[in-house]
Amino acid sequence: MRDKNATKDFYLNKLGFIELGDYGDYLLIKKDDIEIHFFEFKNLDPKENYGQVYIRTNDIDNLYQSLLDNKTDIHPNGKLQTKPRGQKEFSMLDPDSNLLTFGQTL
């Protein structure tokens, strides 16, 4: 994360995570059984960031709709769709261009 406040705002207010701990340059958040740890990286260039996380869910349709209702930006190429490998997925970018893909096995 480049900016802890931007990261907190996105994950807590847009995605519904809760804060587990804030340790200066280290941040821990959680939602259901998902826990994500962030470290400060002020020199990160979002255009060169290739970080990504795949998050499995059992209710992808409702999750997707809740994010749309919350006016959370979905990646233009990441709209909810069924993939040939039997996964229903959508994707978004966080403030540092980490790719977040949410998926459910069909």
C-alpha cells in the first residue's frame, strides 16, 4: 500500500472488511474467513504493480450486486461472468492497482 488511509477507505468502506490491526507501516484487515495483510510501499508505481489476490466466495451474485449498489468500481474487463473452467468471477483494482478477483465454483 502506498497510502494507508486510501487502502483503509477502500477495503473497510467499499468492501466491508474490518480492521484487525494498524501497526504504522503494516495493516491487517478481515472479512469472514479472509484476512489480508498490507505493508507500506510508498514507491510503488501502480502502473507497474502486478499484485493480485483470488478470493473465493459462496455467494458471488449477492456480493457482486452489493458492490454495485455501493458504487464500487468493477474492472472494465472484469464484469461478472462464467469462465470456461467452471468458475463464476469478477475483478476489480484496489487503490494501488492490486487485482482482486472474486470467484465461486459452479
